[in-house]
Amino acid sequence: MSDSPGSHNILILVRSDAVGREIQEACRNAVSDPVNSYIATDLTQAVDIARDREPQAALVDLTGDLSNDRAHIAELRSAAPDMRIVGIYQVEGHASDFGSGYMVDLIRIGVSDFLRRPIAERELHGFFSRLSPEQTRPDQASLGTCIAFTSNKGGVGKTTLAVNVATALATRYPNEVLLIDASLQMGVCAPMLNLTPTTSLMDAFQQRQRLDSTLMRQLATPHDSGLLLLAAPPDPLLAADIDEQSITRVLNLARRTFRYVVVDTFPLFDQIVMSVLDIASRNYIVLDNVVPAVISAVHLLRLLENLQYPRERLRIVVNRYQRVAGNPRIDDISRSLGMNVDHVLPYDKRAITAANLGRPFAMDFIRWSALHRAFNELRDDVLAINS
């Protein structure tokens, strides 16, 4: 998983896969923190990675041809202005190509470091020690908060919570909250909001090369609460064309456009969900208190642990909780999951009625409702992220 605390995200632009793997292995050996590296062997691929993955730095295999290297660096700088550019060079047989004038010229256009192949471990270690978030991502504080609602079992009310949390945030921050229905094959956020969108994630995918903040807002459907919805594609077959790279690009742009980005996901752990979780600051795993849902959550947590997903970014939400004979209690669920349950929302018919009517229950606060009190705690937990 990428973007975990303490990790480094690196683009490696090289002329051959062999050189890329050499540099990749050297990076992994240089530091104990995780290094997520993306190898590109042509400029177009590198620019796409720079836009989609937002790496902290690009290690560029220099050719010694000043015109060619300048052009490559300028393209990368244009795609990701805050990304640190590091020149990688090998002198043997090319000493005359890498003179001081050449180096000075590259520094003038934004190359901050030079590393000589084969790269010494101490040099790489020093380089990574300078890649603190404050140094490499000065705009991080201005990025919106992205949260995801996930489950690997349908029917637990995951979408209901995503819709209502997004609605509650939007009533406080109108036009600054985007709900993305990333349940590509069976998204139902739109009917839960009583909306009939004319545009969807499919349009964002088709326009991905020209997607910007203005177009993102144009493709989103507004709701009376002040929320904007980027709906799931209307055609499940066409939705299969949307890949994790496109989802990553949409989410990164959404974070630069909105204060909050709420993502509802498909109840199946796949590459799309993995891409969402890579970016999300907080992942709310939703289940209800029936044995099959608890077992599914156990499997999901085990999978995330195997992927080294940071546990501090996880929250457990037990939805539609009922004290029914034979159903697991909260303590039982915590023991099974090996984690505390963070939020418990009681069963309430009004939540089902609200979903059927297409009016989120978050829009109709009832002071003495146990559901609303518990829901407000969930909302406040989201508001406290990065505060």
C-alpha cells in the first residue's frame, strides 16, 4: 500500500527496465522505511505516474544530451511542480557529457540533486533523509481530507453511512464536499439522494487527460444539502474499463478541489478499492452484528494486515446494531476482530425509510434519537481528521 506514514514515493525514469530495477533495489536497501517506486521507461508513462501517484521525487536517468534531458525534466516539472527532481548519471565512457556546465544548466531548471551510478548507499540514505513531508510536499496541508467506507460483504449499510456522512459534512461546508460512488458495478448513491445524474465517473475517465478542478465540478451532480456527487457509471459493462490509475487521478484531483472527499466502494476487495485506500486518510470498515459480517470483516482485516496497511488509519463501525439473542455483542465483535469497535449505530427504521425516500436522515436531526447521537459522533470523528 502506498502513502503510508513514513513511506517514500519515488518515480524512476530510465531508459531500460534493468537500470530501473537496479535503482529500485538500491532505494529499498538504503532506508528502513517503505519505498514505493514506480518505474517508467518513456516520458509519457512517467508524466502519467507523476500526475496520478504524486511521488515525492523523480530519479531521472540522465543521457548527457542537454536538450533531451532539459525537455524531460521540464515535462516532469510541469506535471508535478512540487516533485523533487534528482539526476542519475554514470560517468564511465561519458565523462565529457557530464561537465560542470551541463550540471549547472540542469540545476537552473530545477534539478536539486545528482547521484552517480552505481549509487552509494550512504548517498541514497542522505537523499531519503531530506525527503520529509514538509520539504517535498509543501501543499499537503491544503489537500482535502479523503475518507473511504469499505466492506467485503454487501447489505451492511455501508453506502447509507457514506451518503449520510457526506451530507452532514456538506451542510457545514456547502459545495466543498464531494461524494464519489466508486462502487462501479452497483452504485446506489444517486437514488439514496433522489438524484438522476446525467454525468458520472465514466465521464471523468473518458476526459481524464483534460480533467481539472473546473471539469470535476461540472461532472458532479449537486444536491440540496450542498453536497456534490460523482455518480457511479450507469452501464456496469462500460465501468469495467475504469482502472485503478484513473481512480487514483480522480481522487488526487478531488483532494485538491474539495475540503472533503467521501468514497463509497464496491463490497469486494480489488485493485480499485486498494487504490482508494492508498489515498484515503481514514478507512471506515462497516459491518453489522451478524456472524457472517463479522467473519467477513476478520478476513478483510487480515488481508489489510498482510498488505501492511497502517492500522491507525482504520476505524470499525458496527451499523444497525441490535441486541438480539444469538447475535454477537460489541465485546464479541472486538475480540473476533482483534480491534476495538470505534462506532456503534443502532438499528432504526427511520434510516431505512430515509434511504427509500432518497432523503438522508442526516438532514433531519432528531434530538432524542439514539441513531442521530451515534451518527454525530461518527461525523465529528471525520471532522477531527487533520484538525
